[in-house]
Amino acid sequence: MNLLTKVFVVVVALLSVLLVALTVSFVANTENYKKVASSEKGLKLAAEKRASLMQDELTKLSNERSTDAMALSNENANLTATIVDLRGKLATKQMNVLKLEADLASMKASVDRMSATGKLNATLVEKVNTELKTSRSKLVDVQQQLAEALDKINELNTENEGVIRQLYQNKEQVVALKAEKDKLERGVAGLPDDMKKLVYNVMEGDVVKVATNPIAGQIVQIQKNNGVTLVQLNVGTSDGVEENMEFIVHRGADYLGTIVVSKVDASEAAGQLTEKNGDVIIGDGVMSGLN
């Protein structure tokens, strides 16, 4: 075997080893990409499920409000019918009072005539006066019932208007929540992969945690993209920070917003600005909430 053949054999052996290493690396990267894609798909399905549950809850609330409005409307109709009936009774009572007053006038005229002849019948006059007082008392009762019914109708009308306004507000909230959800999905879709992971960690996180001891720090980095604001803090697990822990952002005594931590290491933490009450900048202070 000459020197050229030996060199060729060595080169072929080296290329074979390099090809095996590249193949192993390619297979490992392919499996890793599949896991990442599966994880992202699961996160998206969870977000869609949560949005569907929110929509169902809002629909249930709207249906309950509609049922309440219908019940109030039915009660309002019943009270209206009662008022019509009471008004009819009041008119009848008023006619009876007028008749009794006419009878009383006639009786008084008769009494006057009988007095002139010395035949005054005091018992008859007393009876008529008693009946007249009774009729007037009943008339007052009917008028009071009518006033109470009118007050009840006004109260129900006010409640009915409130329920109708609440229904409109619920519908507006549903539309606003759907628009906000669509906007958030569009915004997240356009984020880089590392920012997507932080956002999904906040969306899929457990119940927000509150620190048992005060933790204070500062914002050292801010990333804004498609309406999503991610911040980095200069405090970490060594300071007591945990994932899903809530911090408030402040500048002096001014409240600027709320951050929920989604990623944390020994000396730094990162999370999303979930509530905004002003523009945050690097150097703004953060402080953990306390029980």
C-alpha cells in the first residue's frame, strides 16, 4: 500500500466519524424541535380552552341577567294590572261616597223639615253619619294602597332599567374581552420564541403567590413587542423570589403597574407586566406584595 492510499484511507475514516457525529446531532435537534412544537401546541390549546370557559361564564351571566329582567317585567305587569283594579275600586268607592253625601244632604233636608215639625229622628242621622265615616275611611285605605302600588311600580321600573343596563354592559364586556383575546393572540404570535415562552408561563402559571417577607428591587431591562411588556428584575431566588410571585412597580409613591414573575434564577427574575397604570422605565422600583 503506497502513501497516497494510506492518506485516502485515513481521510475516509475521519469523514465517517464526522458524518456519524453530525447525524447524531441532527437527530437530537430534530427530537428537541418536536418537543418544543408539542409544548407550544399544548399551551395554545390550554389558552383556547380557558378563553372558551370565560366565554361560557359570560354567556351564563348574561342568561341569568335576562331571566332576572323577565321576572321583573312579569312582576311589573302584575302590579300594573293590580293598579288598574284598584283604580276601578277607587272610582266605585268615590261614586258611593258621592251617593252617600247626596243621601246625607237629602236626609239632612228631611231632618230640617222634621225639626220644623218637631219630629227629628236623631238615630237616623247618626246612622247615616257613621256610614259616611266608614266609607271615607275605606276610601283613604284604597288611596293609600294605590300610592303604595305606584311606589312599587317606580321601584321595579328603576330595578328593571338597572338590569337592562347591566345586560348591555355584559354584552359590551364580552365583545371587549374577545377583542382583547384576539389582540393578545396576535401579539403573542408575533413574539420571538423566548418571549412567547415567558408569556405562556404567565398564562399557564399557578395562583399568584404573595411574598411572606418584603422583597425590593429594580427594573434592569424592558422588552416591548406587539403590546406585550416583559421586564427583568435584579432580584432572584437568593432574595426569596419564586415563580408566579407578584410585584408592584412604583416610582417613588406613584403606582405604575403589576408584574407576575415567570422565570427566576439566583440573582435575577423576569416576568410580564400584567397591569399597567403608567409607563415603566429602567430604574423603576419593584416591591413584593405582602399578606
